[in-house]
Amino acid sequence: MHYKTIIALLSIIIFTVNISAKIQLIKKENNDSNTTLLVIAGIHGDEPGGYFAASLLATHYKINSKNLWIIPNLNKNSILVNKRGIHGDMNRKFSVIKKNDKDKKIVDEVKKIILSKNVSLVLNLHDGHGFYRKNNQGSIFNPTAWGQTCVIDQCNLKEEQEFGNLNNIAVTVKDNVNTKLIKKHHSFNVKNTKTKYDDEAMQLSLTYFAVTNNKPAFAVETSKNLSTLSQKVFYQLLAIEEFMKIMHITFIRDFDLNAENIDRIITNYGFLTINDNIRLNLSNIKKSLSFIPLELVKDRFIFSNPLGDIKKVKGRYRVYVGGKKLTELRPQYFRISESCQNKFDVIVDGEKVSVNKASSFFVNTDFKVLKSKNTRVNIIGYQNKNHSDESNVNIELKDLNKKFSVDKNNKVYRVEFYNKNEFCFMSMVKFK
Ligand SMILES: [Zn+2]
């Protein structure tokens, strides 16, 4: 993996959790054109192929010409519980919606985004049942299946509309995807639902709302019957890249597109930064962490992964990426000190190093945080109770109680800094 490039891409965007219904819209723009591809994922909360593909698009692609807008988790409350729609099927609410419908805010807002002047083409990502075939070949391969299709509601939009020849575009996309199949039976097809005449349910859908407003729109459906999530993401990205090529959106992807690389990327959950003073690595994190110093009133949670989310339940903060609950934080509320240092010195394996606040340092055998003025150090899990301030104490892995480690391998521990009774920041010591 080209680690440096990823960091560079990531540094452009951060993903702040917004507790309100507001949609997360990530814009990757160049000033050379209004041509904009809008990718919408997660309208159905149990279709991770779509929303993980959108997440990778946000974090691992750089757009060099024209524009890409991404909504990675439209129905995020349903994604958290891995349900199609906790308030019913959101993709049947785009024609009429009741005033008191709990999805109304989101549906109204995404309609506005779809109708934005700049949006030239809309993709709605799904994982569908089976493998679509024109002829019936059993319960998985048949004409009512949705998987491995590029779905259109009709063949054309108004003649002069750019990208309005939906059928031609869909055929080109599926032909090109079909040159890169992992297995032969994964082949893509175009499914025309002929929505206006034949499909009443689809008249209520997001794509039909777009096409009736003369916005080119397609659904990309990968199959729920593919054997792994990374295969679903692979086909979603293949299809999206074909749409970008048709729209002359040029891009750089910082990994080779194959299922193995995708698997590695989607199982790296990234980091959660809290209030600029705590940074948790979410990969390999323990199921539950206690006494996490929070502020209560205005805590800010920032994920490096666009599918990151927080749900507060019974006073605890559940941390998710996509539909996966990674950990639960039990808070201890503090005032945040305004007179904290930004760095501290540590003797690591006999050598003095300077460490930034809320970052990590790596240790082979032992470390000692050097005393600095007005600061009290608390090393969570250190078992010797003789010290109220644990600076200037030499510590090895055996001095630390595994119960208090941050990671599942019991190698990472919290080093917390306080100014009297106010919290400064938490750094991590990682034993090799
Ligand atoms: Zn769906």
C-alpha cells in the first residue's frame, strides 16, 4: 500500500459525525468544469457492497478533472443496525412522502442535491438478490433477480440531455465490467425496468425521481450472493470507474483494484479523534473502554472513515464503522484544560524522544515520561499505587494490567495528561 499517498488524500477530508439528520456529502472538485457525478450509497442499510465502495471512493481516489460528489451513507441509521430501512423502504418515498415520515428530512435533502444544477449523472448503489439473467435458470439466476446489473428506468431522456442515452451508457458499462470478471458467472447485464409503463413500485424510487427531472440516473446492483464483501465492493468500483470514464472524469486510485487489496482496506477501520485530544485506532480495538475523558456538552467526534458513526445509548458511546459496532466508550466527564502543553518528552528504551499530544510512541522494553510543570501523568493500567503522578517512573509491559489495554493484543496503553483536575490529552504507548 502506498501509505504516504493515502495519508495525503485523507488529509484533505475529515468526516465529522453530525448527530442531526443532515446528509454527509463529500465533494471532490476541480474548477475545470461543472460536470459532476453524484454517487449515492446506503439507501438500503443492509447493502454494504454499495456503501463500502462509496467509502473507498471518498478515501482512496483523487479526482483530477471534473467533479465527483459522494453520499456514502444516505440511510445511516439503518446502516447502523444492518436493516434495509428502519422506517420502511426509503427507496419508495421519492414520489410521495407523508409529512410525518421519519425519512422525510433525508429524502427532501437528497432530492435537492440530485436537482443541483451541477449534477450531471446520478448513481444509486445497491446489493441485490441473485444474478440477473434474461432467461430463467433457477432461483438464483433468473429475470426477477437484481444482482450484477446496471439498472435503467427507460432507454433515453430528452434528446439534447447530456448522458441522456441511458441504454447506450449502461451497455458500455456492463461490456467493460465483463472484461474483468473474477468468475464467469459474475457477468453484468443491463436491466431496464421500463418504470413508466411496467413498474409501479419503481415509480417511487430515487432514480425515477431523477430521470423524471431529466437527470440521467442508474442503479448499480452487485449481487448479495457474491461470496465476500470485497467482491461486491470490487464490482461496484469497476462500474463506477466505467461511468467516470464515460464522463471524462480522470482519477488516481492509490491501490491496485482487486478483491485482496479491497479486503485489506475495508478491514482497516481507521481512527476516531475526539476533541483533538484523543486519537483511537479502531482496528483491533477492545470491545469496551472505560473512563474515557470526555467533555459532555460539546464533544467532537471525527472519523478518518466516512462510514464512522457514534450512537449514545444509556450514557455510553457506541462506535461504528458501517454496520459494525467496534467498541463502546464509557465516559468520565472532565473539564478540558486550556493551559496544556502540545508535546512531552519520554525516555524510550534509553533514548529521549519528543512526542506530540494525542499521538502514539513505540517501545521495545521500557519507557519513562519525563516530568513537566503543572502536569500530572496517569498511565492507565499501571499497577503500582504509590504514585499519584506517574511521570518519572520507568515502566515495562509487565507493569501494566492487561485489563486496561486499548487493543485486543494487550500491547497498547493509555498515557493521560492532566492539569490539576482538568483533562489535557491522551497519548498511546505501543509495545512492539
Ligand atoms: Zn437496495
